[in-house]
Amino acid sequence: MSGAGGTAAAQLLIRASGDIPVDTPRVPAREAAKHELSKPMYHENDPNLLQRALDHLWTWFGDLLSSASGAAPGGPAGLVVLVLIVLALIAALWWRLGTPQRGLRPADALFESGPRSAAEHRTAAEAHAAADRWNQAVQERMRAIVRSLEERALLDPRPGRTADEAAAEAGRPLPEHATRLRAAARQFDDVTYGGRTADRQAYLTLLALDLQLEAAKPQLSSTLRGAAG
């Protein structure tokens, strides 16, 4: 065998012998590359799952801001103005309505713990007032007022009664104090549920009401007056 034909035959023999690698088809070559790149040595510096999630989050947030700034009048500066307006509205609502309360009011809205006497509530109120804890002092003084009315049988003991209900019910046998009882109940609700802050004057107002109610004589209903006669 000689010439070009001999050379071609020799090349075929060399390729078949394995001295020079035979050409690999495209699909097996791709699979071999994927297998090679899947080895840990190639991924030692890759970001972890949390880092990848944060990267996607920041990318999404950046795209969102870019879209919003493009749609807002005035571009990015207009977007900043709109955000400031929204924050101002939220702050105004927060100031007007007070701190949002989680869930509904408890069933026993006025008395949180077990039954305590009016004297015990008064002692607690005085202790809070001495420490300038005016919110707690107002709460305990209101509880003392209601408990005292229950002890005097001017109110029926009822664990689930609210401050508003107690004021409305107590106003019937004590009509001269009805307005101040309702104001005291509102003060209690503002402090307990409305996120308001009491002060010394608010506590002194409830203290004066408590002392006056202790000396007040209830007004009997016409039914009771007829029975007494």
C-alpha cells in the first residue's frame, strides 16, 4: 500500500489502536462536561441558598423601585415625595387613633386578675401614684371605684363588665355623678386600650371622684321607694 491510500489507511489504524483519542459525539461530550463541572471543587466559592435568595430579593426590589420611579410623576424625586406623603398619613392616623390593639378586648375588660377588694385596689393605685406610674394608678383607681360600688350593692358583681358598662349602670342610682363616671370610664379606656398616657392630674380627678362616691347617697328608684313606704 503506497501513496495517499496508504497514508489514509495508516491514520485509520492509528485511530483504532487508541494512541490518538477517537472524536467524541456532541451529546456525550456535553454530558461529560456537565459531570466534570458538577464536582465540588468547582463550587467551593458559590453563594449559599440564603445568599442566592437575598440576591433575588434585592434584584426584585430594585426592579420594583425602578418601575415605580418610572411611573411616578417627576421620576425618582416624585417617588420620594409620594413615599413621604404616605408615611405622614400613617403617622397622623397613628396619632389620632392611638396604638393598634391586638385582637379583641378580653372578656373581663375591667378586672384582669382574680377578685380583689376596693381597699386592695386603692392600695395598688397609691403605690403606682407614688412611683409616678400614672397609667397603672388610673387603672387601679377606676377598679377601686367599681369594686366599691359592688361592695355597697349599688352594682351587681359581674366579672365581664367593662368600665363603660359600670359607669352607665352606676349612673342610675348616682345620677349626680353620672357624667364624671362616664368621663372616668373614658379615661380608663384611653389608657388601657387607646395607647394614651395618663398624668398626675388625671389620677387626682379619679381620686376625688372615688372619695365623693364614698360619701354619696344613692337615689332610690320609684319602685324601691314605694316598697319602703
